[in-house]
Amino acid sequence: DVKVTQSSRYLVKRTGEKVFLECVQDMDHENMFWYRQDPGLGLRLIYFSYDVKMKEKGDIPEGYSVSREKKERFSLILESASTNQTSMYLCASIPSSGSGMNEQFFGPGTRLTVL
Amino acid sequence: GNSVTQMEGPVTLSEEAFLTINCTYTATGYPSLFWYVQYPGEGLQLLLKATKADDKGSNKGFEATYRKETTSFHLEKGSVQVSDSAVYFCALTQSYNFNKFYFGSGTKLNVKP
């Protein structure tokens, strides 16, 4: 059974803290993604990675960075958390052999609250 | 550009009612279309997909037909159950950039017993 896992389901942090969200997939997928989900806004892409150490900015990268040191692991980093980063964060992956037919596989999400 | 528009929710239905959730899209060429479902407290999972015009995707009693002439991919189910209560997302991707998914804003469905 394919799986994308995220390190925490719920996280509470304080303003200014450095926050790490971890995502691991066991499907040997080349491409991994970080989204944030907010009511009424759907999913917005923060960053994605198409290979180890490779990354590209998505639609809302400000205030975030990412790290991909191993193929199966993709980390999202909030350098200095702010209250407007309180959100649900979703990780996803997809193989690079896609032709527009492949689905993205999602993790269960991390609900982050920044106080 | 590419975009997806979904009907706003929440949609509240009684069990065994007929469900339609509207989805229209703007895209060049021939995108692939998807419906994802998010059950409470979980991530998104694929419900169904269609990759070319007139294709019908189906799963768990849900259906959606890729209509290029109306640029639509409406989700339907003949008889909903309480367990179908969830948030439904319509999405598209293009074969020239399958890394980019365009999601609608989501429609919450509440089914009452």
C-alpha cells in the first residue's frame, strides 16, 4: 500500500520559532510537493522538488524554505513562524513518468497553529 | 491560463438524495481532470479521474464526465450516504507540466441521516 507520511498531525508553535515539517514517501517518487490548505482558498502550492537537492518555488513561497536531501524525504521549513502561517499543510508526491494521467498521493496533513 | 471553479458549499443533503457538485475549468489544450475527496482529519485521496473528452470517471458510486464543449467535470452520485460527508476538490493538470495541479477551492458536503 502506497504511503505518504507526515511527521506530525498537530503542531503548536510560538511566533518566531523555527519550524520543521517532515514528509516521507515510500513509492520511490521523484516529485514531491508542499501545499497549504485554507478555508475558501483550496490548496496553494508552496514549493515542489523534482529530484534530490532540486526545488522550485510554487505560488506562495514567501516565508518558507524546503530541503530534499534524500529522495524519499521532503522537509518544509518555516524560518521564523508567524501567526499568518497557521494552516493545514499537505505533502504530496507523484512519479516523474507522468503524462498528465498520474494522480498526486497525499499525506494526512499537519495542522499547524502559531501563537 | 489554467484554473478550476467549483460551486461554493456547504452542500447539505439527506441520506439517499441525489448529489451534483459543479466544476468548470479554464485550460488550453486537453487537460486531465480529477476529483479528490478529503474526509475529516485526513489528507486528499483520488476519487476519480478522466484524461480525455467524453471520458467518464467513476468510483464508489460517484461519476463525472469530461465535457470539453462546456468545459465541465461535474461530480454526481445517485444516492448519498452519511459516510460521503467530506470536502470534494476538482483539479486539473496538463500533460506538458504534470507537476502543476490546479485545484478548486473545495466543496464541503454534509449528509444528514
